Amino acid sequence: MSEHLATVEWSRGDQDFTGARYSRAHDWRFDGGAVVRGSSAPSALVPTPLSDPTAVDPEEALVAALSSCHMLFFLAFAAKAGFTVDSYRDEAVGVLGRDERGKTSITSVALRPAVVFSGAQTPDAAAIDDLHHRAHSACYIANSIRAEVTIEPR
């Protein structure tokens, strides 16, 4: 197995912490050197500027991780089958709501990939469905979450 590291850094500075008037913006640092600005999602509970609308919130990150994982397996399976993928775009949507335990969670994610193929050998609809099924079944992130995941090819 393998480990995957991320460092999350936040500091208060001179902000009013106990009065809840502090920024939720923070940095995610990854072992390859990438830095991503994170924050809570702007809401009535944590309005802008206490939340940074330009940053990635944890819910968006989960949806992106799931979409990315699915795509990487899809591409690998398509290449192995001899299909050439020219582009892949997924406008994934995650829904935050109450689950069967009454907990707030990502209850569903819809992956909506649009895939463009080229070359002499292109997959038919059944082959594309099979690639998506296999990608979903193999995706580590999909295997790690409780939310219902649907794949709605475009």
C-alpha cells in the first residue's frame, strides 16, 4: 500500500477567534510542491470575507478527487482497450445534505463526463458504459465514500 501526504496550514494572526470573526482561509500543501488555497464554502454561517470564495472548499475537493480518480481509471482502461481519448471533461456535482444517520454529508455525487475519442477504433455506447463501470469499480475514492455516485455520460 502507499501513503499520501497533505499538510494543512492556518494561522489566526490578530483576528478575533473566540468571537468567530476569523478567516477560514488556509493552505493545502502537497509533497510535490503544489499549494492550493482552501476555505470553508461561503454561507450564511461563514460569510465572505471570513470564507474565501476563490478558494477550494473541502466539499468541492472531495467531488474533484472522486472525478479525477474516475477519470484516471477510465483513461487507463480506454488506453488498454486500444481506444484513443482526445479529451475528457467532467462537470461533476456533489450534493450536501442529511444522510440516513441524520448527519450532514455529501449524500450524492453525479459524474458527468464528456469524452471525445478519435482513431480507427472508437468505442460504441456499450463499451463506453463498460469503461465507466470498470473505472467506478476500481476508483479508490469511490470505494472510500458513503455517498451514492452516479455516472451520467454526456
